[in-house]
Amino acid sequence: MSKKIYVGNLPYNTTQEDLEGLFSQYGEVLSARIIVDRETGRSKGFGFVEMIDEGHCMQAISQLNGFDFHGRPLNVSEAKPQESNGGGGSRSFHGNHRGSRHS
């Protein structure tokens, strides 16, 4: 069963090929994806790697968490399941609103 890994604190010029190459040292990589900003197309500095073997996945996490990758210490952990934001993605704020007048 495959496992997904979160990789944070990536240099902004890291490519998906760089990410795949780094993790393939520990086992077969199914996918490597850098998350980019929809508006600018620039990297957000994190991504996800999916590996086939759970044991290889755990070894990669252990070896690469804190690893200096092009001058930046990586944050590597098992990816958490994606949570729904309830649709719409907007936040509502309640309570004291500055600048609002109440009669």
C-alpha cells in the first residue's frame, strides 16, 4: 500500500524531478508534486511525495526530516488526510467588528 509524504521548507526553485530524485534514493516513488500558487504559478515551498512501500516511506521520512536541501532544512512527515473546508473556502468572523457602528 502506498504512503504519502509531506515535504515542507523546500527552496522555491525545487522541481518535481528534484523531489523525486531525492526520495527515490529510499525506494520507488509513485509521484512527486510541488504545490504552486494558482495565480502566480510559483512554488509555495512545499510538496508531496507518494511512495509504494511503507517501510521505504518511513525510512525516507526518518532520514530526510531536517536534511539540508540546498541550504534549507526540510520538514518531512507522513501526510495527513486532506480535510474539506466546508466548500467555498471563505471564513466568517463573528464578534466585535472594528469600525462598525451600532445604534
